[in-house]
Amino acid sequence: MKLFQIFSTSRAKLFAETVDKLLNTVDTALILFKEGVRSYLYNDSESFAHTLSAMATAETEAGVLRRDIENMLYSRGSLIRYRGDIMRLLERYDHIISIVSNDLIQFEIEDPTVPSSLKKEFVKLAELATMAAETTIPGTRAYFSQPDQVTETIHRVYLYDKQAVKLSQSIKRTVFHDMDHLKLSEKFHLRYFALHIEDLSTAAMRVAEQLSVMTIKRSL
């Protein structure tokens, strides 16, 4: 039996629509993150400022939608079997939103100097980490309607995460081994930002792991 079938028809539709809105908001935040990183690295201050503002709006919207979903979950005793897992899934998406928002804010506050030779690598790292997180979205939708498709999504998340980790390590190795002109403090600064972008792909992995657990439980 599909999860939505536990609700009345109207409740099922409202729940599905609210979950979908949350996932759309997460997707928007991920797009903004990619745009923000690129804008910062290539000194487009106007675009970067717009992205920061849009990200704050997306973060607020995601918080409202998450609370709405939580209220729906607690208003129906028949959902007790699913409530804990869905709440943990929401928490993992909340973490993703926090990472992309905080990372852009830290770029604005700390204003790191990224060497020209590393800008493409940082853009690529942001793209890979974002792709890992974006791939969880169709996987989450599949869980509620076509759980047999979740496994394929999880595999893709793992793939993007591995690529992101590999590139992050390459950036850090280049910084510490090949850029003798940089001060140690500058090297640590670049390592910090590479690590925090990489954290997004790690957060995506946590979503994938939660989806995997939930899918197994549904099959029992």
C-alpha cells in the first residue's frame, strides 16, 4: 500500500503537495548555491548579493514547509509507523539547506582569495556536491510512489559523492604541495572552503542512507 493511501483523498493530496513544495525549495536552494559560488569566484558582486537574498528566502520557506509536514504527521495516528523515518529524512534535508546557506554566508563574511588556477576546480566541486544533493530529490519522490526506483538514485548519489571527495582532495593537495607562494593561513583558508563544499555531498549521502533504510522497511 502506498503511503499516501493512508490519508483520506484530500489529506493525501495536501501532504503530497507540501512534500513536493519542500523538495522544490531544496532544489531551488541548490541551484542558488551553484550560482552563488560561481558569482563569488568570478567577482560578480551584484549577482552574489542577489543570491544571498534569494537563499535566505528559500531557507525561510523550507522551514515553514517542514513545520507544515511535521504537523500533518502528528495529526494522524495512523502515520506512527512512518513518522520517525520521515522526520529523520526532513532533518537531513534541513541540514542540506543549512550547509548551502551557511557556506555562501561564510564566503561573504570571510572573503577568501581563491587563486585563478583553482577557480574552475572550486566551481566543479560545487557542481559535483550539488549534483549529489539534487539526485536525492527524485529518489525521495520515488519513495512515496515508486520505491523500486530508489536504489538507482542512491547509486548515483554515491557516485557523485565519490567524485566530489576526490576533487576536494585534489584541490587540497594542490594547495599544500604546489602553491608555495601562499601563506600557511591562506592554504588553511582554501582547505576550509573546499571541505565545507564537500560537506554538501556528505549530507546528500546521509539522505541516500535514510532513503535506503526507509525503502527496506517498506519492503518488509
